[in-house]
Amino acid sequence: MQGYEVETTRYQIGTVSYQIRTLRDRRQFSDPDGCAERIGISSASWPLFGVVWPAGLALAEEMSRFPIAGKQILEVGCGIGLPSLVLQQRGANITACDYHPLAEEFLRKNTDLNGLAPIPFFNAPWLEPTLELGRFDLIIGSDLLYERNHPTQLADFLASHARPTCQILLTDPGRHRCGEMSAKLTSQGYGCTEMHLECGEPLKPFQRGHLLNFVRCHAPS
């Protein structure tokens, strides 16, 4: 018994329909061997990887039309990996990473559901170096800044995996840490532009989110 309930929902992204396996709701939890607890994932935060979030949908839509030719792409904190699936369907060179114990399993199931080849996956905590992960031309992520220390941790992680010339795209539903994140990446030599997003969920009002576009054209000094 897996200890948690799942469901499969169809999402239309661009012109393509995807079947996505997620947790049934945000009340699911299962950590029989204590793996999640040992790496600092509480019962409250455990299910966050396994649902489709508005910022993730916004990033997936952006990836359905974003230029990908010649780029090695990384999705950070991929969760179930909807943006990665969209990129894989388009034939992109995409790698995904997360630190949740079940992220790889859900990503693999979702590639299978949509008839896609497996997406390379790395377990990559932000606080530990993952040298084998390598460096990338484009790094993407959605709704990553929900704790106070996340801007610093994420910026340090990105510094280890961005090529000297790199673009970083982050979608955020309005968690009020974007300014700090922008300052961190500006200090690494990136320029930043910002576009507003309308992020909402069924039965909840829309809130103002952000698409942050960071571009660095040369190695940091």
C-alpha cells in the first residue's frame, strides 16, 4: 500500500492535452520509513510537491511557446514536473530536479501517461552540492520562494548550476519574496524584467503573481 491517494486530471497546455497524476488533495501524507522527516520535510509540507499549482500552470504555458533550440534546460523544484513534461513533448533538452522522495516517481509516471521518454532527474537539495547535475543555459522554476530563507538558498543553488551566459525564468504567485530574489541574482550579474501574472485557483480569488525573467550575458566578475 502506497499510503496516499492519487488522481489523474487532464490539463490543456497550449495546443496539447496532458494527463497528470497528482495527489488527490493537500491532506495526503505518507512517510513510513521516515525518509522525508530526515531531510526536513514536515507532514504539512510533504504534499506540496504533488499537486498542480497556479504558478506551475503559468510556467508550463510559457514553456509551450518559449524558444528552446540549442538550450540545455533545468527545472528546479520540479514536483510533478508539468513544465518539464511540456518541454519534453516539444523535444527540448530538459533535466528536472527536486529533493522530495517521491518527485522522481511521479515525474516518471507522468511521462509514461503521456507517452514521453523518461526525463533525466536528479535529487538535488539546494543546500548540498550536486556536481553531477552540471550547468545549464536556461533554468526554470515555479512557486519556489515560500519560506524566508528560500531566496538565499535558491540563489546559491542557481550560482552552482548556471552557465556564464544563462537565462532564469521563475513564476511566483505573489509570496512577496521576489524583490529579495531579484537582488540576489542582480548581484550575480543578471538583468531582470518582470511581467505580472494572474494566478488563481477554483473557488478562490485571483491574485497578482509574477514572471521573473533574469538574463546574464557574461560570466560574473
